Amino acid sequence: MPTEVPPQPIHSAKDAMDSLAAMLGGALPGPVVGADDPAAALLNDDDVARNVTGRLRGPGSGAGNDGLCRWLYDAFRSNVPELQLAVLRFVPTLAGVYLCRAVSRKPLAGFEAVLLALYAHAAAQRGAGEAETVTLPNLANPSPYHDAKVPPKGKPAELDVAVLSPPLEPHGTMRATRRARIVGAVLELYHAKLARMPVSSKMDFCEFSAAWAGTQSKLDDSDKPPRITSSDAAGGGEERWRRVPLPWELFQPALRIVAHCLLGPAHSDELKAQAARAAECLYWRATETVDARAVLACRSLVRLSQMGEEPIPEPSFSSAIENMADLEAMRANILDGKN
């Protein structure tokens, strides 16, 4: 079981560092403690991240008396922006382990408290009753960049508005019927800060996405279900993360995060390979459920990743130089004829 440490109030980054050091049972690395902004240093410290994610994946994690979950809860509610980013860094592991274990109906009050705190923050940011939408172009309307030769008749066509995320209703408890919506909103919050997340955090998410899908990719070397190393509470062996239900409200934000990892500006071949595997696993899962939206989105993402692997030919300027020579010769002939 995770070590239970008496909770300490967190009002600043220093309070958070002291509390986390007591939680992990040792002093934090020097670069984190001695940094001008320790919370920002914590966000990008791989040693502390491995320690925290290892505990979140460990046996008995996520229970109501889990001190690490209490630290994540208090650190996020401290309203220190850099500390909130450091907490969001662990969302892939937090959501991944929670969804896989929630299927077996294990008591996970610690995980749920952190997820509900993140959900409440996302709902407060968006505003009551506000949906996240995007306006789609309508070709029936004249282009704002060109003058129409014939004035349009009648009123302009109405704009097409697509809803990316419906309004977030306030929820104080976690139930099976609202689990996907709450975790999906937390993933949307994580996606909004994805550009500031370290590569290791994105790698964790891609691993869990493939596990959630419960399908195989052509990139897998064996026919065994995807696994992520963790100690099993019962047998002391390797824990197999379960296939989980993936309704659209959870599938869409997960796919958007995988797309960013695959096509984003990160210069990591390992991340892109892991994201390509996750995208293919999600695609096969979408074909099983016959969800047209999910199939179309996944297939487009897989094709874009394949296009990115094709080498771009170097441009050749020899023909352009020859054409310029011909044009110069024609210009000289015209000038000679006029003279």
C-alpha cells in the first residue's frame, strides 16, 4: 500500500516541494530544490516523474487514504499555475490506471477526488452552460477576400457550428454513467496544455491509449495484448491493463492528444512511433464499434502519419533555369525587332 503521510497544507511551491519530499521518503533532486522556480523544474524532472508514476501504477494506489493522491489534489487546488501544470503532467497515468481499474469496480476514491478537482477547474474555466464549438466555412456565402461579380440574392446562409465538447455540468461525485464525460473533460484540459508537457508524459498517454483500445497494431511484435509494467496486487506479477469502454466523449479527446503527439512539433522519433501505434489501435477499435466519426477521424490520422513518412523530393531548378534562358532569348528577339 502507498505510504500514508499526514497531509500538509499547500499554499506555495515550497510547501508543495516539502510535502512531496516527505511523501516520497527522501529529498528531491538538487536541480528541483535549488531552481528559481521549483514547480517548473518539477514539471520536467524525469527522476521525480518516474517515482510518482511508479507509485500511481503500484498496487493499492488510488485508494481513499492514498497520500500521493492527496498531494496531487492539494497541489492543484493551491491555484499556483506552475504547480497545476506539474499535476497535469501526471494526468495520463492517473486517468489510465483509473479507467483500467474502474472496470473491475475497485474502490478508487483517491483517483476520483483528483479527477473531480480537475473537472471542476475545467468547468469553471469554460463557464456555466458554455459548449466548446468551432465554426465551419459555408461555401454558399461569398468569400470575404474577393468582390462578387454578381451581388448575392437574399440573406447569406447561416454558419455551420460544430460542437467539439458539450457544456460541462457540475458534478460532485463519480458515477459509472458520467465517468467517461468527466475523464474526457480532464483530457481536454490536459490537451490545452499539451505543448508544455514533457515527452515522457505524452509517451505515457500513448501507451495507455493503446491499452484502452484493446486491439493490436501492425507495429506490435507479438499477439499478446498491450501491457504496461506494473506490480499486480494479487499475484505480484505484471498487471494487464484492461480494455475500457470508449464512447465518443472520451474517444475524441484521446484521439486529439494522440494526433498532437504524432503530427506535432516534438522532435522525438520514439514518441511518434508510439503515437502511430496508438492511432492504429484506436482505428481498429473504431472499426469494431462501427462509429463513423471515430473511423473517419482515425483513418485520416493514420493516413497523415503515413504521408509524413514519405520522403519529400528535392526541388529541381534545372528546368526553371532553361525556361528563363528561353524567355531572355525571346525578349532579346523582340527588342531587336523593334529596333
